Amino acid sequence: MPVAGSAAVAGFDAAAFSHALAAAGYADTGLTAPSAAHRTTDLPDYPAHFAALSAGQMVSPPPAPWLVIALSGGLHNRESLQRSLPARRQPAPLPLTDASPDIDFAVHAVLAWGDDAPARLDGDFALMVWNRASRRLLLACDPSGSRSLFYSTPEATPGGGLLFASTLPVIRSLLMTARGGPSLPVDVPVVAEMLAFHWPTDGRTAFQGVRQVPPGGRLIWDGGTIRVDRPRAVDWDHRLDFRREEDCIGAGRALLDQAVENSLRNAGRNGHGIACHLTAGLDSAGVVATAARLRGASPLDVLTIVPAAAAVAAAPGIAATGDEWPGVQPVLHRYPSLRPHRIESSIPDGVQIRPLTESGGVPVRFWFGLHWHRSQADTLRRLGQPEVLTGNGGNMTLSWSPDFYPEECLRQGALGQLWRYASAEARRTPGSSLWKILRQQAVWPLLPPALQALWHRLTGSGRSAGPVSSGPAFSPAFPAPPVWRRNLFAALPPANRSRAQRRLIVEQALWRRCTAADFLPGTTLHDPLWSFPLLEFCMAVPDRFYGQDGKRSLARRVLADRLPAETLADAVSCTQGNDWHYHQTPRRDDIAALLERFSRSDTVSSLLDLPRLRAILDDWPATPDQRWRAKTLSALSVALGTGDFILWAENPNL
């Protein structure tokens, strides 16, 4: 649940937090927020961003006359906390029982360990501790990035105070109110890095003067001084070595079961039902199957998005590349307690897509695909289930596919492991062969760069030299990112390139999780595959477990006890949002009007090549041409998402 506040003065969302404090027994706390901070006009249709905090779960009764403690999210290690808390630190007003809300456990932890308490908490949480006697503030969030916190720099805050919030749109609203202005400047170089898939890991955000507390980090505001550190993070150097593969598989299954159980339990404590997102892929199917096993006969709603029927009728090939409904049938048949919902993607007449753009507080790369997720969010609201279980983190944990594994096997002389990997991939990949995989994934990467470049020149092959933000939709004034991520991978040390690449990708993904709301606004996402204990385990498992039976081999083995063989084959490949032509063609005039608005913004018109964008729009294909989509639509989509974001941030009234 998003929270917001100001700490020169500090606090959460003004009216809601004041009400929760009063209900919890607080009087004069010294916590306030700008009076307009809770305006819903900045986030039309999504008042959940400003929902009232629950006094019983979010704000504790006064544990001491000088403390205010609030918690957003939930804790997963209540039992171990209760065992490790010193008995003398358990005051009578807050005895811990199985029925105690998570906030009570947080209170005990803060009283026992002070500033070190957040590092002892497991879960998905954001924590605030305000000492009203010393006017000292502690903010902290969980190490998996499930809950984020943002704050204003002293230079950007009138009076040198501190503003903080759990979402970027809310911190933007707070800063604009404090400044008395209608806009907040965008940090264009940071936007360029984001578009190049190079997410900042130093706290910078897309807004000037706004920074992010690190995942697993804490912020201490004391006497006007800000100190930010990160006491809990992934131990990238830790290694696990199992004597038997079965031991590794068993450990992975136990951690997955625990992660899903924690997500289900937290949703229950919040008094909400929970639904699941189900695709034909391994990750969401594994989460759904695990939840079904844990819940037994209790029904569980599962949601699968499919292309619009009218789009399929107009272009039947869309069904072959985007309809996951046939692929989820084996899971549905195996678990009869699942209640499936087949959701056709749609954009209702008169609906504005911009609220999705605004909810994450970052530029949206896949602007033309936003309707896909909007359809799911609408269904969740209709079902009255604002909490949803997803498997988005699988590619970073159990389903990790080490890109450099084949070449490392060849470099290290591990020919048996290489042969096993290539044989498995050849069997799983239609149209491939053992020798093709060996040539492309093992031999080719080891050739000297000069020889690779010569081959590309002679054959006219090769991949693009830069990110889409350096393409024809952007003007030369748009800053090039300092390093494109693909080039960064190529520069990694050859000796252990696979693990170095993974560390880079996972670390950036942890910081980027703050934008999860841009997919399902108005809902609370629970992603067990980002569970911190599971993430630490997966980072410590040797690469051979991920590649020995082809890509994603660890996930297939861990999930073999709960998924049908058809799903484990992982042979279904679908493209989300591939009915873009059907949905966007009737809205070309709206896109043209948006480009016209871009032209009235000095910032946007200087960064985007508007004549080129208009030419792309004029060249709109009469049918859903996939070649046009691959080469042109992505450039137009990224440019629209970037311009729309800058316009919203700096001058929404244009």
C-alpha cells in the first residue's frame, strides 16, 4: 500500500495517516504532510494509491511515548523473530501471539535492535520509525525490492527538509506541492539509461532531486542530515555445492513452497482473497501449481490473457503466436480447484492509457502493449481481489538461463557438460541441431572480435549496434547511454562471464522492481520467485545446475513434482500484446494528437524526431505486418512512452 510523507516534518499520506495515528492512540506526533499531497487528480481511476492505512495492521499503538512505527507489507519470519527477541524487550502492552499483526513484530524488533532491526526482518515490507522526541527518522525496505521507498534530496526540497514516499508518482506529487509548481524536471540522462536496459543502481531516478532507497537499505534522517546505507544485500560471492543433484532440487522445492505459502498467508492477513496470473510458461505455472497444492481443495482464481477474438478473426496467425489458453490447459486439468478466467485483451471506448504510464513513475518502453495488462487489472477489480500472485521473477531465479554457459564449458574443457547441454537444446528447439547449437553458442563467442566483425561485413549479418533510443525516432539531442547493456556484457571478464552477467542483471532488476505497478495498477503484486531466501539460494547454485539439461534445466527439475510433462517441455512461446494492430489502428488519430502535444513541449520536441514519428504513423500497415512490428513499431512505441512520460512529468496541461 503506497505511503507518502514529509519529514521536516515527516509522515505518510496526510489525511489517511493522520486518521490511522489517531485511531492507534497517538496525539501530537509532529508528523504532517503537504495538504494537497493526497489529491487523486494526479492518478485518475486509481484511488488505491491513496488508500487509508489500517490502524490495526499498519500503525502500532504507542510502544513508547516517543516512537511512531508504521509498516507497509508483511513479514515472513515471525516465528524466528519471536525466538530471537530478547525476553526483556517484550513489553506487556504488545505481547506476541500467533494472532498478532505483523506490525507488532516490527515494534518488538525496533525496540530490541534499533536501527539494525530492518536487517533482521524477512518479507516484503517498507518500515518507518519516527522518534518524535529527537525528530529522527528511519526508513527501510526489504532486500528483494518488493517494497520501495523514495526521498527528496535537500537541494530539491524547499526549506531543506525531507519528503518520502513508496511510489514515484506520490513523491512527485509531494514535491510539486511543496514547491508550489505544476511540474517536476525529468533527469533525461537517467531516462536514456533506462531505455538502454541499464537501470541505475546508485539511487538515481527519472526525476531530478528524487532518489531511491536501495533494496535492503535504510535511510536515517537526523538533524537535517541524510545517511543512506545497505546493511542487507545479496552475497554475490556465496557458493553452494551439493554432492547430489537431488539435494539441490529438494532445497529449491522447499524454498519455493515456503515463498508461495508466505504470499498466501500475507494476503489472508490483509483480509483479501488472492488470484493468480497463469501463462503457458514455466514460472507462472509453477507458482500456480504450488499455490494449488498448498490450498488443497480451496478454489483459486487464475487469470490468462489472450488476444481479442476480433483480432484473431482478422489475422488468424495472431492465435499461433499470442494465445496461451491452449498451453495452460494441462495445468488446469491437473488441479481441478483452479477457477480459470480467460480474459480477452481490450481497450474500452473512452479509456485513457495514460494512467498506466503514470502509475510506475518511469517511461514505458512497450507503450503499445499496455492494453494487455490493463485487461487483467480490470478483471481483478471486478472479482474484488486486489492481490495477485505472479511468477515474473522466475528468469532471475529458478529459470535463469546462463547465456555464456556453453562457451565457458568449451573454454574450461568441460566437453561432457557441453555435449549434454547442446544435445538437450537440440531436442527441445524446433529446427535446430546439435552442431548448430555448438557452433553458435560455444565456438562463435570464442572467435577473435576482429574475425567476427569481418564475417559480419562479408555476410551483412550482425545485431544492431545500439539501443532503440539511438534509433530514428530520437533526435541527436537525446543523450546516448554511457554503456549499452549488451556492450557491457561483451566487456565482462571471460573467466567467469556468466556469473558476472547474472550479477549485473539481477542487481538492476532488484532496483527496477519499484515499477511493478506499471503493469497492474490498483493491485498488490506478490511474486514468490523474488523471495529473498530463494534468490540467495539461486545465486549460490553452480551454473551447471542451470545448463546441464539445456536452458532452464533447474526450474524444470524443481517443478517436475508439480507440473505436467507438456508444461515442463517449455515448448510454448507466445508474444504478449501481439494484437496491437487491431487495438491501435482505430486510435491512430489519438496517437497523432499525442504527437501534436509533444510538439508544444520544448523538452519533448528537442529529444524526439517528431517528423520521423509522423512519417512512421503515416506508413501504418494495413495488416499486422510482423516485420514492420519488429523493425518500426518498437521505435515508435518507445518514443511515445518516453514523450508521454516527460509530458506528464514536466507539463501535463499541454
